[in-house]
Amino acid sequence: MLKQRFLIAGMKKALLILMIFTSYSLKSQVTFTDSISLIPGNFKSVIPVGVLDMNNDGFDDIIHFRDRYTFVLSYYNKGNDFDTINLGKMDSLNYGSYPWSICVGDYDNDGDNDILFGGGTASLLLTNSSENGNFISEYFPDTFFAQGSNFVDINNDGLLDIFICNDDSANYVYKNSGDYFFKTNSLINTGNAAGNYASIWTDYDNDRDLDLYISKCYSYADSASDPRRINVLYQNDGNGIFTETAKTAGIDDSSQSWCADFGDIDNDGDLDMYLINHKAPHKLFENLGSGTFKDFDNDGFVDLLIAGNRTFLYYNNGDKTFTLDSIFSSIKPIGPTFAVGDINNDGFLDIYLGKGFGSSEKSDKLYFSNSNSNNYVAFLLQGSPSNFNAIGARLFLYGNWGVQTREVRSGESYGVMHSFRQNFGLGQEQSIDSLVIWWPSGLKQTIKDIEPNSFHKIVEGYDIVNLEKNTINKRLTIYPNPAEREIHLIIPSSKPPLTVTILDITGKIINSQNIDQSNNISIDVRRLAAGTYLIKIEDQKNSEYIGKFQIK
């Protein structure tokens, strides 16, 4: 059951919520630098924005809009600037609306992230056919008002399904067959009531399967008993049966809610909930254990970021109370939408604010955080047999602080997309006891010997890879790519002998060999089946390089 512990009022017009999983202690608050000038052009995103790695280089990128209809992907370069490409334009003539939501996930498990834009009358799926921004677009045949959207593996078969949070009537569910999506009510049936404003898939009861919470709001629902304004919670029993339990859990709010987010505010290992209401005060519910916060200052407690007619950042005091960041709030970064990720890989979360809305459209803002003295650690998960993005996975980080927990999601709050990278603030702690991962497949994995102040990649069931030592700081050139018979490697400033390891896309080792040279390296790949592979190279200076190649 969730128990209401705090009532935060005075922010009735806030549109979005994120419970920030990264810490900034009050003793060492972070500041932010307006960095929008690093991105060429002028952007006016309405609602959907995203921050996540779209080209697999270890850096988060930005998905945003030049206007209401033209979506743009801005790749972050290590030189502290961006390259932008136009992904396309929502067909407003035939489909009549700009996008209202975004979610991202690798639905075909090919190693590249795909994008779903939910619109006011239709939705557009962009399938990523390469890491160079080549996308194939396809409109959904059904008509709905997608206030929210999610990639989520509802039936836990390793394939991402699609959930459309439809404001106009019943929600839509599309099952992933492996070859195509088809509409169905067999995975979950959420009824026919309209007013579906925001959806979030989360394991609120810690039973290792995903449940669904829907925030409800409807203009013509004047009665508090109208189902179009009563929030619903669908509890998953782990066998494909969902039961509506919001009243039992104590979160069947009928205050006309815009969105909710879940995060562990008190580091007790379960997820609490913050609820944004339209005209009533917002509410914070503590999970009693049966049952968006992120840590900006890396003090080990998740903080609270709220956007609307003003943007507010509240630091978690560690005692279930919060303190307003007077520095960030004083610049009044008005914006109805935002997405969060560590774009420049300094261990501290950055904020992209979408500011265009209605007749008062203003240009977007990008705020890079300025680091403090606190420590951190970050993880990127890759699933197999779980879905490639490990959406639905839970991470538990143990140390002298007790336990911190994070959850991998696609699409949350009011139709936005945050990074798949999971950041943990450590405060002044310099050692980590262990990381426990609950993978969607059911695997429980425990990892020790984790280096702090680093960004790590973890492939399901396999060892940890420190991304600070390879794709982030090192460049590996592979050609030809795709290949048929042989690949050639160019490795900057490496010291032989080298250990060259080829892995399949799941992380399974295919081949490993030692090479006594550091340039003009050729690898025979004729025995490899067609598909995508990873290659990892370690040298005598303890440097690591990693890359990806394809076999025709």
C-alpha cells in the first residue's frame, strides 16, 4: 500500500514531473549553465522531447522539434557541440496534429533504438535502420489522442510491445510478434473510459513484474466519482493477469491528475510516488513496502524536478523532506516539458527544456549541470533474453548508504523520454559493495568490484564493461562495415600485445585471440554468421576499445 506522507501545494499548473535519480546535496549544490548555443538552429518543442544515446557512442543525444511538426535528432560530439539531422515531419495535412508523446526502444532487437511519436489523431513509428540516422517511417492505422506512450514488454517474451495512453477513449495495446505489431486486448484491458493522460509502467510492489499506473483527467468530468478522472493502478500477478487495485493501494486519486512518477525517496528499496494534479495540490505518497525522482546533486537521495508555468528543482534532504533550489528556480526557466540525461558524461544530470506551447512559443533551453565534489556511478543495461534495452529492469546499489534503486523505463511523465542510463549519486562515499539487477527475464545478477565515478555497461548474465575506458574516451575504426570476409581495425595509440575479443549482440564471446601488433590489424570473419557483433580490444596500458560491426 502507498501512504500519503507529504502534500506539496502552490504548483497547481505544473505539467510534468520527474523524480530525479541523481544526488546533489545541500552542502554542495550544483549549478547549471545555459548551453543551448551548442546546438545549431532554433528549436520550439511542444511536449515530446527525449534525451538518450541514439548512435551507440556512449553519449546521450537529444530528440526535439524545430517547430510543432519537424522532429530533429541532435548528436552530441565529444568536442562539446552537436550535429543535427532532420528525422522528418509529422503529416499535419493528413493526420491533423502535432506529436504529444515520445517513447524510444529497440523493438526489433537489432541494437539500434527506434522512436514512437504519439500524436493527437495518429502515431508515427520511426524504425532505425542504422546508427547514422536512417529511419523508416510508418503511421499507425488507428485514430487516437496519444497523450502518453510506452515501449514495454507486457508479456515478457523479450519483445517490446506498445502501449498508447489515449485521452479520447480506450487505450490501445499493440503486441510485438517479432515481425509486426498487431492491436489486441489480450495483454491488458484497461476499460473504455476516456481521460487517460499519462501512463507509467513500474514495479510498485517489488514482485519483479511491471504494473501500470494511469493518471486520469477529463474536462467534462465534474463529479469526483466519474471514472474519467479517477486514477487507476493495474497490478500484474506475473502470469499475464492485471487487476485494478488503485483503491486498495490508496492512490485512486480523483483530483484531475496530469501525470505521476515513481522513485525511492527514502532509500528503503521500494518506489514512492509523486502525483501532479491539475487544479488540486500535488501529492507525495510513500510506499509502505507492499505496494520522477532523480538525484541531481549525487548525494545519494533522489531529487524532484517539476516543470510547468515555472520549473522547480527540489533537493531531497534525506529525511523525506525537500528544499527548493533557489539558484535554479531564480533563473525562471519556464518550460512545459523536459527530458534528463548525462549528455556530456561528467556524472551529473543535464536538463533539456521544451518551451514551445500555444501562442506563447519560446525557444527550448539546454542546461548542463556543473559538477560538485560528490561521487557517482552510472550503468547502461543490455538485455538478452530480456529485451535489448532491458526496459523493466530494476537496479539495487548497496553500500554504506544502505540501498538505492532505479528502474529502466521507456516513456514516462507527460509524454517524455529520459535516458536509459541509470545514474547513482554516492555523496562522499568512495566504495560500492554490490549491484543487484532484476532482469525482466527473471535472472537475478549480482556484481561486485565496481569502480566509482565511472560509466559501466552490463550485458545480461555477463561481466561489467567500463565504458569510460572504451567508447567514451577511445575511438576504434572498423572497415569495411558491413563485411563479408575480413575486417580491418585502426586503433589510436595502443600498446601491443593486444587481446581481441569478438562477441555476439547478446554479449556471448565468439572468439578471442592475442595479436602482437597495434596497427594494420586484419581479422578473418568468414566463419561468422550474418548479423551484428561487438569487438573489444584490450592493450598493455589497460586501455579498452569497443566497436560494433555487421556481417552480410
